[in-house]
Amino acid sequence: MAGRGGCGCIGFIFKLVFWLLAMGVVAYIVLFGYLLLKEYTQARPGSYEAIIVLGAQVDPNGQPSVQLEWRLEKALEMYKNDPKPIIVTGARGDNEPATEASIMKAWLVWKGVPENMIQMDETSMNTRENIKNAMKLLPQGTMDVLIVTSDYHLPRALQIARDLGLNPSGAASPIKQEYWLKNHARETLAWGKYILQKFVPIP
């Protein structure tokens, strides 16, 4: 009897693990689809009082990575269309010779943006910190902001900005096609963490 009870317990555990894994896979697929829907149905940029550019990897030689340069090119395009103060965000990550924000500012100044039109947040390490710290640098009372980041990343950045009380619109830059699956797979996990934090705070 004891042996049969032990087998039944093990069988129950295997079934539980199986169903938990199955539910996790289904949830991931649903989130992946949600991300694509949000990405491909994003509204065009609206009116804005400031531009927030989210950081990305800087190459070891001190140059913006391709993804970061494309974000900066989009920010420059939007600035030329409607010159407004720019806030660049991003701390110094592993194998980066300087903060992402400082490299971004130098690139924009090199492209002709007046230095006094750019402020830096050099301390943020994730999307929420990017936007939260940028808010401290906005002119008082500013609510309407344009967030510039990569296309796959923009929906979550906009949602976080709304959570923090801003009225954001977005301008998306492209990504390398060979990184499409990797970036979207990782962003799907980030959406999962974001949703969980709505109910269970995660450090």
C-alpha cells in the first residue's frame, strides 16, 4: 500500500509539473502575440513637449551600437521636425567605456543638436528607471512626451510611461532582422515580468 501511495504522489507531481509547463508555454505564446499586436498597431507620434530617448548597447570602441544609432537617428529626425528638449538615458553597462547617455549626447551634438537642448540621465539601468529618471529632468508641468526606442520595445515603454502619469506618444526605430526573434523573445519575458509586477511586486 505504501508503495502504491508513493507512486501516486510521484504521478501527481509529474502531472502538476506538466500542466504548469503547458500553461507557461501558452501564456508565453499569448504574450508574444500581444507584443506583436501592440507593436504593429501603434499610433503615430502626437504632439509633445520633450523627447526621451532610451539607451541601448554602446560598443567597446565608444561608438553607439547599430540599434542605438538607429534610435538616435529617429530622435534626430523628430527633433528636426519639431525642436524640443531631448533627454537621453542610460547608465554604463558591462564592456561599455562610458555611459550610454553620454555617448548619445555626444552623437546628437556631433549631428548639430545644440548642447543646451540635451539633458542626460546616466544612472538608469532598465526601462522603468529610464523613464522615471527622465521625468525628473523634464520642464515642470511637462506631461506630453515623445519616447524614442526600438520598435519591439516601444509598446512596453509607452505603457510604463502611462503608469508613471505621463501622456506619451512614441517614435519607433527599426532593428536588425537577424535579431528580430531574439529581441522579441526577450521582450515577451519582460512583458511577463511587467504584468506580474502589477500584482506581485518583484525587485
